[in-house]
Amino acid sequence: MTNLKTLFAAPIVALAFTAVPAIAESEELIDAMEGYVMFQEYHGATIRPEQIPADHWENITIVDTRDADQYAQDHIPGAINIEWRQILERRDELPTDEQVLVYCNTGTLSAQAGLMLRLAGMNNVRILQGGFTGFQKAGGFEANARAQALAQEAADEAAE
């Protein structure tokens, strides 16, 4: 299970190694990161495919943060493609009044995109834990129904 330390380590390390020195000294950036980490609920920014009922997917703006070639090869049906590096400059294309779900192949790049959007004030953004690979393995749009069925089977077996 991913925890906040693991989830946000990659983006913070990436910032530390790629940011210009002026950004590292920015009190606004430091305050924003501290505020986000200190008051963010545990796993508040992540969601597993199993947690999303099939009929809820149609009310979510799904953003594939991989490059255009990977998106063209295969993606979650209904997803739009905004590469993670462009997510801030294109954030005006995303709704603020409904859930936005970002994903990549495994969750690493989308975690960076999600963190950036959430630090930019978009608290309606969630990161698909496990990314596209996890979505497929879990059963796609039917992941929630599959997980519920497995839980019911386990409960039935335990009751016997």
C-alpha cells in the first residue's frame, strides 16, 4: 500500500534535482508544500480502481498523463491526453466542479501531475493508484464489482 511519504517522494525529489536554485529558496513554494502535506488526509489524493463503481466513471474527467504515442496505443476509454509536463499550463481545460482523475502507466508521473495540480489549488484531483497497468489488472471499469464479489465470496466462506 502506498503511503503519502512514498507517493510524494518522487515529485519532491524530482523538484530538488531539477529545479533552479531560486525555486528552492521560494518561501511560497515551501509554504504550499508544507501546508499540503500537513493537512492532507491519508491517501486523500489517491484512489484505486476498485474504489470506483462502474457507473461513477462517466462523471469523472479522466486524464492520461503519458505521452501522445502511449495514449494513442491504448488508454482508459473516455480519457483525454495531457502529458504530465503540460498539466499546469493546460489546467484551465480541467473542470473544477467534478472529480479529475490522473493516471500514467504505473502512477509515478501522474503522482507528479496530481501533486502539481493540487498545489495549484485543484483539490478535486485524484491519482489513480497503480496507473493504467493497475486499472487493467483490477478489471477496468468493473474493478469495483469484481472486488465486491470477491469480498462477498470471502465473507460467505468465512460464514460456513
